[in-house]
Amino acid sequence: MNEAVAPPIVGTVNDVVVEAIECVRCGRSLLGLKVGDSCPDCHAAVSDAIGLPSVDDAFCIQCGYALRGLREGGACPECGTPISKSLRGDLLGCCSLDYVRSLRRGAWMVLASIAVQFVLLLGIILTAVLAGAAPLATPAVDLAMSIAGLVVEFGSLYGWWLLSALDPAYSGRDDGATSRKVLRWALVFGAIYAMGDFVVQMLPGATPNQAMGWIEVATAMAALAVMAVQFFASMIYLRWIARRVPDRTVHERARRFMWLGPLLMTVGILCVGIGPIIAIVMYWNMIYWLYKDLRRIEHQIAIEETAVNAAVDAI
């Protein structure tokens, strides 16, 4: 039986890039460059974006098993996935269905959390406007808002946890490890703070004193620092994952939102008052673009796997 050969490099003709593929490091278009060239902006290898890893450098797209020393026409000894599937490159369209599905679910959870946060923010603003006419705040309302805020916070944290899942088969040079690890640590600390803050709010009121005041200030500053780290790490990670779609729109929006988001949340609220609302809408749109990409890629991979399975069953 003849060995199956790895599929050809996608997006190239005669070793020249003919598709709108982006550099995995800086996002620059590689159209017109040769496979052996380097990116003119950051000098990353063009092959990292479109090239095929050799068997000795590849990992199984399904379970991450190192394929060194195995035949290209064989199968992964751990999970049975054909090795040829792991030699198609590092774009998300070449990844396992489970990995892309996990990313898509994470993006959906982040979107849902943003939408609920937007509704809660509008409710807080409306309550503040109407507070002068009639007292709207009651213990029951405060409890409901606290619980809703906690659920939304954990939904967003878990969504980002899924969205930043490790790709077991990534073989490119820039694996986004730094931003992914920093983001995940920030998510852990954010979850701890959210739960601790909720518990403190539910405790019976204690007599305020100077020591408690300093503790509250220190805790608030620490929480703000964690939020800042999480935000910037998530934007850097979004730029990295957008290069693997590839989607220049998401990449550029994440780059712009890194400075525009904090500006809208600080100066925007002082100057125009609706800065946070604009920031939330921009944030939602950016994640929605990525969600659509992931849903499309997931659908394409599912169709490919169905066709392959049908062909195997027909043999």
C-alpha cells in the first residue's frame, strides 16, 4: 500500500503566497512573498504562517502527542488520528474540531457575559437617575444585583479560560505562550477576588475603622491591577489568535482597543459620560467578529471530517 503524503502547502503557487495570509507574529500580509522568505516587518519565517511542519517537529492535532520518528502515512499511537492531519500548518482551519469548538464556546460565553453586563450597567444608570424620585434600592435588589454580577463575572472568566485553551498541536515559533499564561493567571486571581468580594458583601456589617478602610483600599487597588493585567493580556492574545484565523479586522481592533478601551473607561466617563457604554459595545463587536470566524471554521472542519469518515466507511 502506498503511503499517504502530506497535503501541499495551502495558499501558495510555485512557493509564492497567493492568499491573504498574515504573519503569525505581527499580522502583516504575506501576499506575494515566497515560502522561504521572512516577514519584512518582524522577520518571522513565512513558513510559520503557511508552512507544513515535518513529522519530527509536529504534534498530533487531537492529543498533542509528539510525532517524531513516525511515518507520514501512519496514525497517532495515542488517539489514532491520521498523522497527515497534523502536517497541514498552524492556521485554525487545520486544527482539531474539539480545539476550535472549545474556542468558539469560550467566545460565546464572553459575548453573553458582555451582553448581560451591558444590561446591568444600563440598569445601574437608570436606577441612579430615578433615585431622586423614589428610593429604589432595597436589600432584595442589592442581593439580586450582587448575585447577577457574580454569575456574569464567572461567566466571562470561564469564557476567557476556554478561549485561551492551549493548542496541543501548535508547532509555529510564536505560540502566544506568554500572553496566554499571564491571562490565565489573571483569570484565576480575578475569580478569587470576585468570590471573596461577594462573600464580604454578604457578611453582616462590621464597625468601620481605619484598619478596615486601608484593607479595602489595598484590596481595591490589587483588584484594579489584576483587571488591567487581564485586559492587556487578553488583547495581546486576541491579536495572536486572530493571526491564525486569519482575520485582520479582529487583529487591528484588538490593537486599537488596547489604548482606546482604557481611555473610554476613564476620560470618556468624565468628558461624555457614555464612554463605558461605547467601550462595551466595541468590545462586544470585536469578540463577535472572532466568534463568527470560529463558528465558520468549526463548520468547515466538521464538514471535512464528515466527508473523510464517509469515504473511509465506503471503502
